[in-house]
Amino acid sequence: MQLHQLKPKHKLKTKKRIGRGGKKGTYSGRGMKGQRSRAGRRFEPIIRGLIKRYPKLRGYKFKPKVKNQNSEIVILNLDILEKKFNSGERITPKVLLEKKIISTIKGKLPKVKILAEGKLTKALIIENCQFSKQAKEKIEKAGGNIK
């Protein structure tokens, strides 16, 4: 059996249309007074009552989302640089992207921050990157340059 072969088990029940002539006279089965007897009656939606009870405050309520500055910074440790690069090599965010150590964020080249975790024995030339104090000390101790 497939979807196009399915048929309903019961016939659809037709809605009773009240107040249009015929044998249902005067109040047409709606009773006397009240909201249910009126033409075009509609009950108030529940959410409306909640909105009415909610305290209204002055001023514009929506603040712009503050960009998280750390979301566009990629963090690398010294041990990764030790494994992936030879001594004397120049390290920039572009080179890191080419070697697929980092990837773009929203199509842009991210900022790179180097932290001091791990050992560094190779003299590396590092440009356009941010550092922690300990990482800077370790790089200079190994004979590397920071530009």
C-alpha cells in the first residue's frame, strides 16, 4: 500500500450552519443571550490575557548582540608548531591556513593566538600573531623571532 492509495475510514462530518432559514427558527439552537449566541462570536485568545497582565516597561527592549571577541581568535599551542614546522620557517596566519592547521571563520582569516603549552626547540619566525607572555619567552629562548 502506498500513500496515494489511502482513503479515509469515515465520511467527514459537515458543520451545522445555524440561522439561515429552514426549521430552526428564532434563536436557531443558540440559546438566548451571551457570546455564544452572537453572530461572528470569537473567544479571546489565551495569550492575549497573558500579554495584558505582563508589566509594560518604557524604552526600546532589544539590545544589539555584542560580538564575542574571542570567537574570531584561534588558539594554538607551541607543541603544534613544533610538530608541523622546521626551524627557520616563517609562521603567519596565511601559512597556518595553507597547512590546514587553522580554518577560516565566516570566510575570513582569523586572528591567531599562541599559548605556551608544550616545548619548543626550533627557531621560528612568527608574524601577525598574538602571544601569551610565557609563549613569547619560550620562542625567544629557542632562538626564534617575533615580528
